[in-house]
Amino acid sequence: MLSKSEVKLLTEFLDGPERPDGTFTFHELQGFLFAVACSPELVPPSAWVPIISDEKDITFKDEEEAQLIMGLIMSLYNAINEAAFSRSNRMPTGCKFQTDIEDNFDDELPVSQWSLGFTIGHDWLAEVWEGYIPNELDEEVGATTMVLSFFGSRSLAEAYYLEASTAPTQRKPRVPFAEYAGTIRELFPDALASYAHIGRGISEIVAEMDASRS
């Protein structure tokens, strides 16, 4: 992964006042790049780089800064891509869950930002996933995506909670929200590995099939 000084440099650049509205924070970028790295189809940088700044000019002050920052972004992508390839369940850099489960929905904190970035990435690639997911994997992909996006939005998390914890014949959820959110927190690392396993597994099978035809 990037060194601490490199993370600091990239973080400060992305947070700079010169950046356009909608530019990812560092942790949002990590989540987004994880979704890109796990795509069933290879996504070239020319397609995903503009998304970092919401398809607006990210505003480099000169060519030297452009080369430095793009080098850091590509290094970050390569590290995340390597983790996805190995199906790692290691938490993303700088992402640590807070003890109080409610605190993890704070949009200023790393886990919440990571989940938001992941959600943006997965939604952006939704049509790609739909083209490859067999029916028997549809439920697993949905469950894994739910876990990884859960802390990106309190309102989305509550919607997931009500759907999952309320039986059709009940009006009240089976368990308190905090307990349900705690379970999601425990599932998060393995969901990272599962999402990578499915997406990269599909891409590897497709690559083998393409190679056998050539």
C-alpha cells in the first residue's frame, strides 16, 4: 500500500479547495477502486479516472503535480487490485470500526466514506455485473453488496434492516437496529473477500474462455 506520507499527500490533494464538488475523499476513492478492481470485466483507467472528480476537471496546478498525483492513484489502485486478486479480507487502509456502532455512520469517518465510495463504484458497474451473474449467485452478490454498502448511509442501512429483520407477518423488527448493525460490522471483512472472489473469479473464467477461443 501507499506509505503514510503518500496517503497524507493524496488525502490533502483530494480534500483541497481547488478540487470540484463531488471529488472523492481518500477513503471514498479506496471504496470506489475496490469495486472497480473486483469488476467481472476489466475497467481501464480512462473510464474510471474521470469519476474520481465527478467527471469535472480535477485541476492540477502543473504537469509535475499531475504526474505525482496520478502516480499515487495508480499505485493505490494496483495495491487494491492485488488485494482483490488474493481475495484478502483485510480492512482497507485507515478504516477501523468505532466501538459505538452508531458512530460508524458518521460521513466524516473512514468506514462510512469507504462504503459510500464502494456503493458509487458498484452502482456504476451494475450493468456489467448483471451481464455475468448466474441466478445461483444473485442472492450472494446482493447480500455481500449490502454488507459493504451498509455504513455508507444511515437511511440505506435502515432500509436494509427493515427488509431483512422484519418478517412478513410482523410489524416490528426481530432485533434492535444496533444489534443488526453490529452483525454487519462482524461480516464486513469476509464480505470484502467474498465480493472479490465472485467478481475476480468471473473475470478469470471469462479470460480463460477467451484465451481458449484464440
